[in-house]
Amino acid sequence: MTSGPSPRAVDRRAPVEKAPNPKPVGATAPSHGPVLVSGASSLREVLTALAARYEESHAGVSVTLNFGPSNVLARQIVELAPVDLFVSADGASMDAVEKQGRVLPGTRVDLLSNSLVVVVPSDAADPVRSWNDLASSRIRRIAVCDASVPIGGYARTWLASKGLLARLSGRMVRPDDARATLAMVESGSVDAGFVYKTDARAARRSRVAFEIPSGETPGIIYPAAVMARGPNPGGGKSFLDFATTSHGIRLFSGAGFVVLENPPPKTTRGGP
Amino acid sequence: MTDALGMTLLTLEVGLASLAVSLVPGLFLAWVLARRRFRGRALLQTLVGLPLVLPPVAVGLGLLLLLGRRGPVGSALHRWFGWDLLFTWQAAAIASSVMAFPLLVRSAQHAFAEVPERLEQVASALGSGPWRVFFTVSLPLARRGIVYGVVLSFARGLGEFGATNLVAGSIPGRTETLALGIYARIQSGQEPAALGLAAISVLLAFAATYASELYLSGPSRR
């Protein structure tokens, strides 16, 4: 496996009924049973590509993907949905899951980071160049997700820090998530919207007006953790490890994510 | 595109399963609400109609709490049969049937209520048992409203999204129905694919409705 002794230490602790010890890549028998990964919607394309790569290099293994808003995914996990690995778009959803004892100790890592951008329709008349412009009267409607969704939380915190939250609240429309926000901006039904930088790359009828400097938002972190009560924690761990190899890093960076320094999974808690 | 075919078949499977689950209880409740006066009738009527007036995601949350392994139903099923309902197409079917139930019951209820009670009484007086009366008098005379309710609830089940999403997840190939698939493709900016799936949804709904129209407007005078 990719990161030395740590996976085996975790495997010994975790009751892995269905998954045998992971075999080296290239072995003929499937190295472990099917894995189910719940990932935030903003990771849809990149996780799909990563899963395909993983299946290529781990013959016989199938990776099933489930996408949705992080808070919905977290809720499902708390109710013991059969998830092996959870990649969330914010720390809060992962904290909620961890608090309920769903996280396999020592497997939580901060995997990725992202940036917040303001997008406007491509044919917008007057350019929006900075945060001051947002308050101007030509922004009649602005799409900002609800605070319960990660991007909504980040955007609102930033708006509040600029003293704009109260002023703009009357003009806000609340899409379900970042992708819905992008769709709204592209259709021209709003004058501006907050999306992730990675989402903006898929933009065709909209463009980035400006990027919010990382220092001005709370850190946009995508934590990942193996789920202790899933059917195949060993497989989840294996997939997580794969995500931090050069294959994973290449895919994530290619999609515009910032790959955080990959600490080896902590194995300090507990004993063998 | 085999993707689309798979999704269509899954959606039909979920839709038909949800109909199969709700048909008998639905018709039974419809008849009871139409014909019987009893204490708590208004309460029952309200409960049956609840999924129609609640946001689907609220119903979905309730089902998640019930069907998850921590919940009363989920833990029992897990203990006795080893079943794990979450993230299965069966969970999608359950969510669909709950959401579509009021539509079936209400339409059938009105249909049963429209059947002149006198006819049922006459049949009964002539010696038919209650089941015979139901199958030979009530049901045939109410069939317009029942068929309408069936088609409506089937179509509703086909398009169910909010509740299904919560308990079945959105898993391509396993629980990603047409509705969820359309949403996913819009999210990834694959609009042509989304439109294609939407077209299939329209076709399915059209076919179901048209078939029912043909059936209902066929020779009916006997």
C-alpha cells in the first residue's frame, strides 16, 4: 500500500469483517470488497475520475459513489447509512459525524482546499470588480446559499466581515448548493453569485468577477475520514490512501482544488 | 446511451414497486374513508394527506430516521433479516410510495364516494357478501377515479426526488433515478444529457397518462 505501516495499524484496530488485508496493487484477486464513498457535490467530477482510476489499478474492486450536500450526507451517515469513506465540503459536517462516533479514529485528514469566487453572467453590463461593487444598485439579485450548506456559510461569513450581509439580505436568493448557484448565474436570473473556484471552471455563460482572498474567509477545508460503522472500512481507507497518491493529487489539482499537505493518517490514538 | 436505459429501467422499477406497495392499502383506506364514519376519521384523513402538504425533504428526513439502522424500523429489519434499507432501490420505492400515497387515496376516495350507495345496498340486499359487492359494484363504478389516482401516483412516484434522495442516496447505477440523474447532470453542466433524460421522463409520463385515457374512454356502457 501507499503509505507504509499506518494502514495496517488501522486495519488491526478496525473490525474489518468483509475486507481481507489489502494486497499490493496488481494482485489478481480483488484486494477488498466494494467501497461506498459519500462525497460533497462539488467533488462529483473529480471523485468520479478518481474512482475510475482506482478501479483500474485495483482489479475487481468496485467503488460506488454517493453525492449530495455535505449536511445531508452527514445525516445519512449518522443514521448508519452504509458509507465507508466520507469526503465533506466543510469541517462542520465532519464534526457532526465525528461527534456521533462514526469516524474511524485516526483516519480524519484535511484533504483539499478551495477558494470562494463571485461569478457574474458573461453578458453582465458593468463589471463587478471587488466587494464594494456588490453593494451597488446594479446588483439587484445575488445568489447566496443558505448557511447550512458549506458554501453558504463561507459566503455569508465573508459578507458579514465586509459589513454587507445585512445590506444584501433583501436581494438574496438561496439556491440549494454551489452548482445550483452557478446555474442561476448562467441563466441570468441573478446578477451575481458565490461559487467555488472549482465550480467556476465549468462556467460557460458566466465568468469570475473576483476571487475572495484565502485570508479573508475561514479556511475552506474538505476533510475526509473513514467511517467506522461502514461495511468496509478497510476499503475506505485504501481509497483514501489512493486519493493522496500522485494519481489523486494530479486529478484534484487538475480540477482546481488545492491539495493540502498530506499528513500520513494519524495512528497515535489508542493501541494496536 | 446505456446509462439512460439503465436509469429508465430503474425508475420504472421503483415506480412500479411503489405502486404495488401502496395499491391495496391505498384502495382500502380510500374505501374506508369514503364509506365509514368513525371517531378519528378526520385525523386519519389528515395523516393520509400529510405527505402531500409537507416538503418532500421533511418526509425524507422522517423516513431516514425510521429506516436507518438506528431507527425503530431499520433496527428491527436489521436484527431480524439482516436488511439494510438505506441506499437501496427499495428505500427509493418506499419513499416514492409514501409521497404518492395521498394522490392515490384521495382520487380513489372521491371515486368511491361518487358510487351511489343505494346500488351497493341493493346488491347487498340481493344476497351479495361485502367483498362481492366491492368487486362487482363499488370498484367497477369507481374505476375512473381509481385509474386517475393510480396514474397520478405512479407519475408522482416516477418523479420523486427530495424524499428519495435522503433515504436512497444518489448512487449512479443503483438508486439514481431519472429525476436524480437529471439533477446530477445539470450540476455537472451536462445540459444535453439532462435534457435527454428529461425527455424520457416526459415520454414515460405521457405514455402512462395516454394509456389510462384510452382505457377510460373505451366502451364503458354495459
